[in-house]
Amino acid sequence: MSAALHKYRLQYDPKLPGVLGKIVDKAVITEIENGSLYHDIDPRIAEMFKHTYGKPVVGIVKGQPQQKELVVGVVLSGGQAPGGHNVIIGLHEALKKCGDGNRLIGFLGGPSGLLENKYMVVNDKIVKDYKNTGGFDMIGSGRTKLKTAQEFAIVANTCKHHGINALVVIGGDDSNTNAAVLAEYFASNGIAIQVVGVPKTIDGDLKHGGIEISFGFDTACKTYAELIGNIARDANSAKKYWHFIRLMGRSASHIALECALLTQPNVCLIGEEIKEKKISLKQVASTIVDSIVARANQGNNFGIVLVPEGLIEFIPEIGVLISEINELLSHNALEISKLDKEELLKWVGEHLLDTTKPVFASLPQAIALQMLAERDPHGNVQVSAIKTEELLMTVVQQQLDNLATKGEYKGKFNAIGHFFGYEGRAAYPTNFDADYCFALGHTAYVLIANGLTGYIASIKNSHLSVDQWQPQGVPLTSLMAVERRHGQDNPVIKKALVDLNGNPFKKLVANREQWAINTDYINPGPIQYFGPVEVSDIAPMTLVLEQS
């Protein structure tokens, strides 16, 4: 990025929906929806959240809330997502508009800042260098999970020390689960501290129950799509490489789907479809091979394959294997900690069920070791460490070799693997994300000013122009389910998967046979910050298709 672009991004004034504009100090909440939110919620959630369960979705309208001086704490939690700074700046500006005595305290390094009382006071001097910038470096982030009553008590004492009325947690599904649990703890113990969440994740899997999209998704996808488009143009120039591109998205394939619609690759694998149709690893590879053979028959020995990061868990036989490994390792942590790599491979192979032993044995050793690497914070396989694109390249090569021996394939297959992850997490936010995050920060303020707790800020009609956006608050408990983690049942916010009956997936299905054979690549180019709104302010394609 040039110094000139940096200067102009700092000068960009994010747009706000009317109700959050000049009259934010006169915004109040009104109930929109209640009962139907909870019809499919696990009844155990109501028991776990007796003080914060059952609240309605609320909208924001003109009015006059009860005025009081507010001290608000804010924390960034989890991985970076473009636009996080604008959430903080939007919250800061709303507080400043609505009372000279209002203050915003940023806790440093994520939730650990609350436990260690590491903080900074957010003011005009600080935020001026972060407006519309990527990254979380203003206050930093972290992946500390608040789990115990002792930790919750420390957080309460930290907030009381600063006179904090409310805490804003900016994060993904895990972080907002923490926010829900913290809100319940405060409410059940008579502690007058509100908790409000903000939906963040580039993976796009925090978008249901009134949340249309998480911030950062648009910027990340446009960043990856530019890279994919560049590679596709290079492939069509060199005409000798098949590029297997793994994209972020551990639990859902939203990024892969958005990028496919933007760039039109030859193959885009959707994990949710593979799981639904029980497609085996061999069949997944065969889908790619069909495209390779068809294109080779046309003289085109090159192509593009998009692979969602979490694909390997969606493949039925490997998904079962991973689940078994998770349980096996979580219950034998001490024993396996003493083993080297070779011993660990042997130990796992011996302790698996007879149905999964052959699956594990069939994997390339490098992939098997990646499955047994250090666990994620939930005690599960770190899917991002598994190079699924290399596994696919290996199996595809085996199938092509078999076809070649039978004279059914005479092309040349040269594969190159890529992983796009960190490249998209801290980019300058698109105008969409810059505006969206600024509005979310203001929305969080209004929810706090109206005394709400256990809510997450949200925007309705986000696929339309900003003046038509409708800010609202969604109860966190309405998003929750019970999930198995570390061998125990825990409340978590449900991840939203790709809807196989939704318009975005249907658009992919309608075009993929043609894309598999032809060279119909689109290079969307770099993110545009200036120019016609239909270029610079465009919303994510999947969002537009979903809402239409």
C-alpha cells in the first residue's frame, strides 16, 4: 500500500444508517421478535442461562433513552478480521457524541487483558491513526478463554476497578459464547455490568438468527479472490500447471463459495455438500480428475481447484477418524505426551477401532502426523495444519496414473499447492466492512445505553445501501447449541454452514459443469476504495444472493 492510499484511508468517513447518525444520542430499542427465536434451541440452554435466556430481538428507533455517564470496556478476541478498529472507533465516537464524561477502555491482548488488568484509555489521539485500517494492533487480540468462576470474578473485579458499566466483546462464535457465559455470570451474581458482543470472523460462519454477516468476511474474500484471479491468469498464460488453492474456513465453506462465485475456477469443493452426500475421498478426487481429463482432451493441461480449509473433516471416513482421534487423544494426553512421532503413529494405529484403522493407515505419513499435531484450544485436531491440498494432489495423481496405464489419460499433470490464510486477515477493510464495523460500534453503544446485556450487535438489510441498513440487537442465547468439547458437553454459538438449498450454492451448481471444462476465469482485481459505488461499495456476492 502506498503512503498516499494510507493517508486517504485515514480520511475516509464511514457511512452510518440514519438512525445511528446525528441522532444516536436519541436512539432507543423496540422489540421485534421473541418466541420463534427459540423453537429449535436445545432445552439445556435455557437451564444454563436462566437469567439471560428468552430475550427478544430488538430494533433501534428514534427516542430518548435514560441518560447516564458510561464507562465501557472493549476487548478484541480471536484471530484478526479487517474492520475491527472501526468497531472500536464507532463505539468511541458514539460515546463521545452522547456525553463528555463517557469513557472507553481498551483491554490489551484479548481477554487476558481483563485478567491481568492491562489496558489503555481510547481517545481521539489514539484512534486517529487506526481509522479504516486493518489488523487489531490498536489494542491487540488473544485467544484466552474465560472458563472458570474464578476467572469471571477476576474480570468483574477488573471492571469494578475502572467503574465499567458494560463490556463489549468483539469476536467470533467462541468469543461471543464467552460473552454469553460472562453475561449470565454477572446477571446471576447481581453484578451490574452489561455484556454486548460484536460478530467477527472472516470465515463467515457467524451469520444466523438475525446476523446476516460477520465483519471481515468481505475484505478477506476480495483479497483472496484477487490472488486467485492472478493465479488463474498466470495458469492460462503458462498453460502447464494445476493450482490447488486451500482457503480459510475450518468449519464452513463460505469463503471458498464466495471466491468461486467471484473467480469461476474449474473446481470448487464445498465441504457441506460432501458431508451431506457422503462423498468419499476417492470420489472427491474423481471429481477433480474428471475436469483434468476433460480439459486435457482439449489440450488444456492447467486449471484451478479451490479447497476449503475444513474439507478434510467433511469427508465422511476421515471425519469419523478425526472425531475418534480427538476423543482418543483427549483421554490419554499424559500417555501420548511421552511418545515421539513414530511411536505416536504406532500407538494411535493400534488404539483405533477396526473400522477406522485402515483409513488412518491409508493416509500419507505427513498427513497422519499433521492430524496428531498439537491440539487447538478445544482439544481438537488443528485442521488448518493439515495440508488437504497436498492430500488431494497425491490421490488425484494416483488416479491419473491408473487412467494413463489404461490409455484413458494422455495429458500432463503438474500440481502446485497454495494456502491463503493470513494474507486476508489484516487487509485494509473494504468500504463495506469499514461502514459495517463503524455501524456495529454505534449499535453496541445504543444497546448499552438502553441497559441491555447478553446481546450481540447486528445490522439488517446489510446487502442494501447503508442508508437502508437497520441496526438491531440479537440475544446471544438464541444462537446457541450444546457441543462436545474436551470430552464434555458445552454451550456454544452454532456455526452457520453453507446452505445447500440457498441461492449462492445453487448459482455454483448451475455453473460448475461449464466451469469444469472451460477456461471461464474472472480476475476481479484488487479491492477498490474509490470510484462508482457499484465497484467500491459492493457487498459480498453470497450476501446479496442470500438476501435476494
